[in-house]
Amino acid sequence: MNFHQDAPIVKPDMLHTIWCAVNRQTRNGVDIGPEECVSVYEALKAVTINAAYQYFEEDYKGSLEEGKLADLVILDKNPLKVDKMDIKDIQVLETLKDGETIFHLETNPIQ
């Protein structure tokens, strides 16, 4: 299982996509298909290692292993430990691409 977003219909926000998969709730708070909810862990795998596998990039992306690209985000909260309803509110503090910082919240605040 992996996830995608239909930009520009849906903003490209993977934490919101994870929130949707975990909670299966509309904008108005209506539960849709609660039996189709996935765990937070499954949702995180869907946007990391499973996505890399779909694009035949699992040898160098998707998980933290020696020899793989250091593409990752640093979050202000652990999605595995917060209330699942709060996942969409987690902030990205820093983004690294090939081991180099390309975004840092303190130097590039989101307006």
C-alpha cells in the first residue's frame, strides 16, 4: 500500500495524507469507512519504503540505511506517539535532501 495526492485538488502534504488514512474522516468530521483505517505505522510505511518500492527506488530510498540517500524530514512531534487526530498538525522543522538541509523552519517560516 502507498498513497498519492491529487495536487492541485489536494495540497501536497504527506502528514495530512497520513492523517486521512489513519482517521478516515471528512472535513466535516464524518467517519467514512472506519474499517478501512490503517495504523500510523502502516501509513508511515506507505509514504516511505512502500512508495520507494513502487518507483523501483527501494535500493537507495525509503528507509534509513547505510548507503541510501539521506532524504528525510525532522518533525516537531512523533506521529507514532501523538493522538492520531493531531497528526495533521505536526510541523516539519527541517527537510534534508541528499543529506543537505533544503528547508529549516526557523530560517524559512511558513506564512
